[in-house]
Amino acid sequence: MITMNENQSIHEAIEYIIASLKKQGQAPGTLKNYINSFNVFKKYLAECKISKVNEKVCLAYIYLKTGAKLKSFNQKTLDPNINRRMKPLHLLLSYLDTGKFIYRQRKIKEPFICPEGFSCEYEMFVEECRYRGYANATINSNTDKVGYFLNYLDTVSVSSSEKITLKHIDGFLALYDSAAVKYVGTILYVLRNYLSFIYQNGFILTDLSLLLPKVRMMRNSSIPHAWKKTDIVKLLKAIDREDPKGKRDYAIILMVVRLGLRVSDIRAMKLSSLNWNRKTISLNMIKTKQTIELPLLDDIGWAIIDYLKNGRPKTICDRLFVRHRPPYNTFGETASFHESLRRYMVKAGIAIPLGVHHGMHSLRSSLAKNMLEAQAPLPVISEVLGHKNINTTSIYLKIDIEGLRKCALDPEKVFK
């Protein structure tokens, strides 16, 4: 490794890092991203007349670009937009501090190869998940966790399901001693389903699922994040409605704000879902498999018309909203529009609190809050949000401050 001279400028340090990345054999696209990120950062330094780079400077830059208030550069975040901007600066700070180029490459997840002795029941379990109509994301999550368990059994020389004992299960669960309670609960839930399945299908003689420990978790312990009405107005105004992609994004976000639609339903919405004569939107909801008919509100209708006439690319795709890159097809089933939403939040100057869910789903919470404030009955809110069970909707009662205020007790009367 080559160390840096003390007089070396920030520009030379960045050039050295780029050269080192090239030497490592990084892909052209990756190099381009690093170069672009560093160029934007250098422009920021020049505009602010900053000559010395340290952690404080980098944190201020991240806040300016993403709205995230980080306490340090070691703070972990799951937001890809923040991570994308932080990674080049991590390299720069490390290099300025040590004089060495240290690149920590993210490990690529290897595809799961089922140990031979468990392949039959594992494939049957995957097929059962499909038969039950689980979403692909749910199937992947379940099979990932079953895969962890089967790999563990393989490492402790358990060659078939019939040889699994409670001791092996305890050993596997011990690996998650320090994990979050919610994650451990998910592991146990999936493991319980798998063990019950292989018992019912004759692969084990004892139903080991009944012996699994239980994790106490408070249901609906979190408080939904709801937006301020003023922030929603600022968000919508921040979208460039002269831009074709902006026309699409405006219509999408407006539908979530006004109708509380899930992103999965917006992705799946077809041109035929719109009935212009009756002014309705008809959908088969992806999550609940239920059919719902919603009003095609005037502002949403005009936003869609503007998108269809002046923004939507010419394509044979029957989905209402499509990608704006060739071949102009449908969004993938994992597309969340999170990046677009965050970009508009930053542009609107809306603070993004760390640790608080602020994706598209939070806009549904805001609609629920507004309906509660308008004293809409819970069954009506449940129907609008497309919930199967009214108990699911009741979680939003936590953010109805005025409603909760009416439930407050007078301590003097209680303790009299």
C-alpha cells in the first residue's frame, strides 16, 4: 500500500482512490458512480470554501444531500441512498486518516444449495408455500431461514431430517442470542412451520414444532409514522410536473396520499382498471386478494390524464405506470418507489428522521390519521385502506391524538 504525503491535497487523494479502484478491477459502472460522487463532493467543498475534510464536514454533506442527521460515519443505516453517498466518503476519510486505501467489499449472497439429505422435504416445503399463494418475497424470506437451519444441521453432521433432535434446534437458536427479539420471533415462526410440515409429511416421527420456545412480542407495539399535512403539500409541490417521469411520480404519490393505495396495487394497476365513465378504479388487491372499487377523484384523474397524454412512453405494456427506460415495461414486484420519494423529500426540505419508516406506506398512515381526525368510523377507514380485518386498522388509533385525549382519565377522580 502506498501512503499519502501530508501535503497531498484532497483532489490528489481522490485521484489516488479512483486509481486504486481501477487497479482493483472495479466495473466501469462502479467507477463511474465513484467518480460522479466525488465530483459532486468536490463541488460542495468549493462552494462552501472548505479546504480540510473531516467527519464533521462529511456528515454535513450527507445531511444536505439526503436529509439524514447521522451522529457519526460509523452509524449503520439500511437506506441505500444514504449508503451510496457515504461509501466514497468512507474511503476518503479512511485514506486521509491512515494514508492507506482500504476497500471493504460487500459479500455477494451465494445461492442456497440444499444439503443432499434434506432436498426432498425442502423442495416440497417450497412447493407448499407456492400452493398457499404466498408472495415471492414471503417465499424467499421463508426459504432463506429454512436454508440457514439446514446448513447448520449439515455443519453439525446431521444428514437427514429423522436425525434432528431438540439439542440441534437449541444449538441453531443459540446462534441468534444477540439478535433482535422481532427477528428471533420470525426465525421461530418459520422454523415452527417447517418442522410441522415435515412431521405431517412423515419425514420426522415427533412433532418438534411443539417443543420450540415462545418469544413474547408485543403485537403492534410500534407507532405508525404519519406526515404533517404541510409536508405532504410541500412533497407534491417538489415534483417536477413538466418532466414525463415527474408526471408519473406525481400521479403515483397522489394516489397513495388521497386513496391510501399500496405500492403493490399501484404497480399492478392496468389501464383497464380505470372506468372513466363511472369515475372509479377497480382493483384486485395483491396482498389481500380482495376486489375493491375506489372513486377516481378529480385531482387524481387529471394527473393520470396528464401522464397518459404527455408523459407515458409508447409501449404495448398494459400497466398504467411503466418504467421510463427501454423497453418501457412494468415495474418489478419489489419496486417500492422509495428512492423517488426520498429524492422529492430532500428537494422539498422535509427532514428525514432516522429510525422512522418514511416510505410510501407511511403516506397510508397519514390518510388514516386524516380520516380519524375527520371522525370517519374505523370500518370505513378499514374499507378504504383495503384491510381484511378491522383490528389491522385499529393500530392507527395510536396516532389519533385528539381521539386519545378524549380517553384521558382525571387522576384526581381515579385516586380519590
